[in-house]
Amino acid sequence: DVGRVFVTGYDINLSRYDVDGALRKLFSSCGLITDICIRRRDEKLLRRAVVYIVGEGAAEKALKLDGSDVGGWKAVVKPYPFLKDAGHSIDVSVTGYEKLLSEIDIETALREHFSSCGKIRYVKISNRFTKAELSIVGEDAQDKVFELDGSHMGGRKLLVEVVCGGVKTFHAMRHCGLVLNMDVKSQSSLL
């Protein structure tokens, strides 16, 4: 399970490093913390952080920590659920398959290999056959696709990555190349 929660209650004059550390300590028992996004404006932290946690019931465990004392401030933890259908319609990048096959043979093999993940809307093979992109729709499609990462097709090991539509374990700002010390004001053109 991937979960995320909003957290408020911290002093916005604290350093991002201090708030990040306190949140990591607070939520460490809930699962693997994959990201904590604390934005700032004009050298001050914004009032709401987003914490991403991976693990069985991670978000539910995190919500139980609402009101916890965190070294002088009380954490206010609120749900931030993903959309109901998140992870059901995804685009996937696949590499590692036999490139010497014809385009139709590669497409047929990929359709068969990924058929258990859901309905395959399309398969696009790159010009040099080095990469394929599949669009898949189905219940738990993302989880099923991840199970095929590292699987073998025709004696070759596949590398499978969800490139669009999946449930993320990090804040969208990370995907834009913005890191821990991003400043909202200086990055506003990217928002």
C-alpha cells in the first residue's frame, strides 16, 4: 500500500531540516517513508507538509498519530487519499525484450505477457525497437505490472516502469526535478 497524509502544526519558522527529521521520526513506525514534501515561500515553510509512506495500512497508521507531541508542537495529521481509480489506467515503459524480432512479433509477445494486468489499449514500439510503451486499464493494473518487472519474456529479463497514471510514492514536485530546498516563489513558473 502507498499512503499519503497532510501534516500541519509545526512552527513555520523552523528549518525544513528540523521539520523533516521530526516527521520522519514520528511516522517511522507506519512504514517506509518515501518522501516528505515541505514547500516554502519567502524563506518560511508553508503550513502543510505531505508525507508519503509505503506499507500495509500505512496511511491508517499515520492518521492515528494525529495530535502527537513532536518536541514542542502537536502534529495535526489529515488524510490525503489518492483518487479512487489511481493506478487503474497506466502507461508503462518496457525494455529488455529481444530486439531482433519483427515489430508485430514484439507487440504480440508484449500483449500476451501483460494480458494478466488488464485491457491493453495500445502498444507502441520505438523506431529502433529498444523500448515499448503500453497503455493498460484494469483493476490493480499498477500492482500487477510491478509484479512483471524483472520477469522473463523469450529468455530475456524485462525492465518495467510506470511512466504515467500510477500511484506515486513521491510528491509531484520531485518529478519536476525540484528537491528538498525548493522555494515556491522561485519555482512558481514550474507549478
